[in-house]
Amino acid sequence: MTDPIPSEKQDKDLFVSYCLRGANEIRGLLHLDDSNYTRVFFRAHQNARNYYIYGVLDEIEKSGVALMGYKDLLQDASGDSHDRISRNVFGSIVDQQMVWVRKLTEILAELILFTKTNTQEHYKHYFHIHHLVALKRAIEDTKEYFACENLNHRYQLDEIIKDIQLLETTIDLASCWYLRLRKGGNKYSGISGKILPFKDKIKLAYLQATKEQKLALGTTYNNAYGHTSQSLHPNLVESDPDISSKDIESGIAQIGLLVMHILALCKKLLGDKRKKGLIAQLARAFRTNKYPQKAFNTRVNPTIKKGDFVIAYGDVSQVIKINRSKYGYRSFTVRYLGKPPLPDIPVDSFPAMFVRKFFARKVIADQVRSKIKENTPDLKVNNRTVSDALRKTALDMWEKVGFKEKYYGRPDLAQKKIEDYLKEQKSKKNI
């Protein structure tokens, strides 16, 4: 089967197709027309799940329309000039894209959480509480700015509270992930209108998301949501001087990937077992495509062991401790082999995505041991001797043999360093 999951460089039409054709395919399962959705109040709908997913599909279709516009803008983009006008044109488009990334990220997180609470009662409870919050805000707004209370709002509030109380006789509040926790650890009742902030909601989603879903969400709150939030506020502190059309392409791919995961989860929540169609093909691809798992492991769970030599944020180091979070993400405590970036901090810790394996200790330890015996047969070779030799070898490779220059994308300087090093070694032998 051809893998339908596109890369950033593949045709953008496929992403648009998922947004429009894919959403329409799922919509056919809902038995809900647009008039019923838009004209009938949510409390009158018996199937709250279908009502929820219909709204999700609306957001997907709107994002598809946005993608068509971004695609046209890319075709008209004149290179990647970094003048002020070009920078602000590209920045304007990226800011628009981040609105969709933010929306779709929140939708994906909620769908992941609904997989464990996929009952009509939970969807109804969810809707009632959100409506309660909206009513409370309207009442508070009217009091604050007009010094009056609307009795119609008060009546609606009383009615919705009764409905929430009735629903809470049928569900366990502890399972309602959308409710905020009290200080004691228990969930608030829905009548309090205490909704879980998205920052906490996405943490729960990460705990039950697949590796592929975590990648789509961005692996951390700041990557998933904090970064996109910056585009919704004035950016007067950290402007990006290198923003270009590539950032727009990346945004298109990010929106497309979020949409695909959302559609696959909609299919799952609806219990759709069909093996034909665009979304069925997509669901199979998520099950069989191994690349996302490899990408996830590279980013947050690489095969680095204690004692391995690594490049930590651009500096050669040795891993002295491995840490693992409750989300399954790794970080590494390292000791710098050369001069630390800050003299008073010889040891530091880094998330996995900022650490790259230089070489595994085990691979060369035996070679170093043999070399020591060959050159100094009378020297007692113990683990300390080997470790010291390994650290010196790693540092020399980084500083003297061009690995540092190669890492920073300067193969010309790397080649020169290698030649200089070989000349130096040759002259030592001739002495």
C-alpha cells in the first residue's frame, strides 16, 4: 500500500484533500444535516457525540480553506528575501497559520482524552458545563458594564445546573478530564463551572497519546501551544530575522498532520469499522508507518547510554546520568569534556532533543584498552585509565580532528583541521 502520509515537501493538495474530502467522508456517518446542527440547540440533540464531531469537522473544513490560501500565497512568493517587507509578509502568514495550529492542537488533545470517556453522558456533560461557563460570563459581563441582571440568563443558568446535576448521577466525576481539580485532588462538580485549563488538559493527553500523536501535538506544552500563543500576541521582544517561505511550508505540514490525526480519531470514536475510503487508508498508514516512532525516539528517547560521549547543545560531553519523565521522555545529565560554556557549571542537564550521540563508550573502549597495552605494555590498565583515555580521545576528536567544524556545517574547516592534525602526528613520529 502506498503510504498516504505526506512529507513537508510533498504536494500540498493532499493536505487540502484530507481537510475537505476526509471531513466529508466522516460527516456521512453522523446522520446530521447542517440545518439541525446550526438551528437546533445542543440540549435537544440525543446524540451528543455526533454533534461534537460535526463541530470538529467544521473546524477541519475551515482549516482546509485556509490551506488553499496558503498554497496560493506560496506560489506568488518571490524567493526568500530577508528585507523588511518580505519578512513581515511571511510573518503575517505564519501568524495566521498558528491560529489553526492552536485550534487543531486543542481539538486533537480533547479527542485523545475522549477515547477513554467515549459515552453520550460525557459528551452531554461536557457541553452543559461549557454552556454554563458561557452563561456565567454573560451574567458577570452584564453586571459589570450595565449594572443590571438579565432574568432570562438567570433562568437558563438554573435550568442548566439542574441538567448537570442529573447527568452527574450517571457518571463518575473522576473520569471527567475536562473538570478542574480541587486542592484536595478531587474534581469539582460541573455546577461549579471549573473547566480544566488547556495546559493541564494537554498534559493528560500526553500521558495516553501514541508516539505519533505526541509528535503531532509537539511533545511538550510549550512546543504545542506556548509557541503558537506567541503569534496571537504582539511580538516585540523576539522577532525572527530568518523567517521565510520554508516556515509557511512547515506550517502547512503541521496543520495537515494535525488534521489527519483528528480524522483518524473521529473514525475511532464513531466506531467506524469500514476498511475502504480515505480515512480507513489513513488509519492503516498510522498503524504501519514506522517513521513517526523513529522520529519520536530520536527527539525524546534516543539510544544513548550512561557513559556515552555526546554533543550537548553544541559542546562535547559525557553522559553521567539518564533521567526519564512520567511522559516517557529522556533527559541527560552530562559533564563537559572541554571548557564549559559557563566556567562555574561543569555539569548540566539537557532534554533529549538537544543531545546527539558522538560515539558510544562501549564501541571504542576495547579498542582504547588494546591501544594502551600496545603502546605502554607495563602500564596497569584499569577502568579509570581507560575512562581517562576515552575522554581525552573524544575531546581531541572534537577539538583537533575537525569533528566540531563538521558538526557546525563547515566541512572545509574540518578538512583543514584533519590535514593539520595528520601533519602534526607525522612530525612527532619523525622526531
